[in-house]
Amino acid sequence: MKSQNSRICIVILINLLLTSLIALINSRLSVWGVFLYLPGLFIILSSNILDVKNGIVASIITGIHLDTLLHTPLGFHAILLAFIFLLVREWQENHRVFKTWRPIFLQIIVNIIFFLFGIFGY
Amino acid sequence: MAKKSNNRKVKPFLYLGFFAICWWGIPSSIKLFTQSTFREFQAPIWEISSRIEDLSNYWGHLSDSKRTLITKGKEFKRLTSDLELQKIRSKEIVTEINRLQNLHQSISRLNKLLNINSSQNFESVIARVSVRKMSGWWQQMTIRKGYNNRLQIGNGVIYNKGVIGRLINVDSRSAEIEIITNPNFRIVAHFGNDTRPVTFQGNGIDLGGQPYGIVLDVPYDIIPKKGEPLQLITSSLGGNFPHGMPIGNVYKLEGAEDGLFKTGKVIIDRSINEVLEVTLLIPE
């Protein structure tokens, strides 16, 4: 239990740090009209080291952080991240054999899902 | 056994669905409070990063080579001699200022006589940009000043090339600017030599980084000449900007769907993507 608590704290901290770093990189890239939108990055770590309950909490907190940062309706990233976290975890439980391409593939799929939601939502 | 396992799998989704419904029903005041708390939490990160950047620039100059220092010294000497010339010119400027002040007074007198409100005055506050968020869908900037500096939601924001946006969120030590390219940004505008109001709306940033907007409700007799774009400027009708601040250029106008007015693409200066400092206009 104690280990899970410290894990969720570390995951949330890493996610917040990553979000801030991406925002700073985007701030620089704006000169060339490029914007990195990578919510998929926050799924893999949570799904690998957190249990379902803690993973949902971490996804919701990270999602709210993203919503505030990107000015999306509060809850959009929070709920969608938590939902995709559950799907990815479920998928990982059914496919236990590790393959190097899997996390990359998953991230690309998750980013595309968010991108499509973004396009149709706005 | 299989049913039990399925229940275990479905449970988290049900809980999340329940959470989503609860979230949807939460009063917007609580959501606004949460959002504001997260924004206040993020603000120091942007401020620190922006200050570190300033500091690294400063340290970068500290380690300038002798050759760079000699070049800078030469530039400094040139500027000093230019300053001497400017001092001589200042007498002429003082006379000009007096003349303009007299004119301003007579305009105010005439306005009073005609019962017209004199144009609104603004106090300017300079702020550093801490982070730019320029995605294809929404464009914002965060600055290092907030309501501690008397900023308010809706204040107009300008930079050396014209209008940049208006404040949409103001926290204690930071504020967010909605950039003119944001599709939610809409203001009254005028064309350079025309007094009739038109509507300007943001429309995003191209993949190459070209910011643009659209102009709506343009009267049919306004036609841009080839090679001579029409300059779109702000109107004082909105109240957030003074009259005449540049917004962008219009090269082409097309008939709108209603058949009564024309519409066109407004090309905004690219430097909007790399602004480091902005001026906030606080109505007096």
C-alpha cells in the first residue's frame, strides 16, 4: 500500500514535470508554427506501474493539469485519459508478452484518438 | 468464474462512468475554482522558467569575448553621439509638444461643446511573456503580471506591431492572453481610410506558422488594390483598444453567403509567435 502511494506521487510528479517541459518546448516551437500535442506520453508509465485505482487518480490529476494548460473544457483530458488508461491496462493484461514496439504504437494510437477528439470537439 | 472475472474488468469502467456523470453535474463554480487553483499552481513554473531564460541571457553576455565588447563599445559611442544630436533636437520637439497640447485642448473643448465623449485614455503596463501556447486550435500566452498589478479580464494587449489580444484570465501574479488568432477572439475594427465598422475574428495559425484571421461584414464598395493590401485597424467602439492600432492586412475580399457584405482573410504579422514583451492597456 505504502509502495503504491509513493508510486502514484512519483507518477503524478513526473507527469506534471513532463507537461511543463512540453509546454516550454511548445513555447519555443511556436515560431515555426509547430505544436506538440502528446497526451499518449502520460498513459504508458501509469499503466505499467500503477494499479487501476491509483492509475485513474493519476490520470485525472494529470488530465486536469492538461485541461488548465490547454484551455480545454475542464474534465475533457481528465476523463478521456482515465478511460484510455483503463483500456490500455486491460489490453496489457490480455497481451502480457513484452514487445519493444508496443509502447510506441500505443502512444501513437492514444495521441491520434485525442487529436480526433480535439478536431471533432472544437 | 468467467462471469466474476468479467465483473472485475467492467467495474472500473462503471466507476469512471459514474465519475464522469458526477463531474458533468458539478456546479461550474467548483470547476472554476479547481481550474483557478491549477492555474495558480502552474504560474510559478512559467515564471521561474522565464526568469531562468532572462538570467541565462545575462550570463551569456557576461562571457562575451573582447572582440564583441569592442564592437559593443563602438555601437555605444555611436549611440552617445546620436543622443547628443537628439538633445539638440529636443528643443524643436518641446515646441511641437506645446503645439499638440494646445490642439488637444481645443479638441477637448470642441468635444464638450458638441457633447461628444472624448476618446478613452489608457494606462500602459509592460509585462514579460512567460509561456506561449500556440496550437492549431487555440492560442494563448501567459504573462508575469496579474491582478496585483491592477490587471482585469478584458484588458487589451498590444505589442510593437499592433494588437496581440486581450486578457481572459487574471490570477494574482500571472495572467493569460487570448491571442487575436484564437477563433474566440472577435472585435470591432475599421479599414485604414474608412470609418465604417467591420468585424475581425481570429482563425488560427497555419502549419508554417503564419497567423491569420477573418474580416466579416465588409461593405461591398471596399476593394483592395493589387499589391496594395488594406490595413485593418482597431476601433475605439469596443472599449478595450484605442482607435488605429494595426491588426493585419487584407489582400483579397470575397462575397459573403448573405450577399450583403464581403469577407476576407486577414494576414497577421508572424512576429506574434515570438513576442517576449507586451503592453497591457488599462482603461483610465
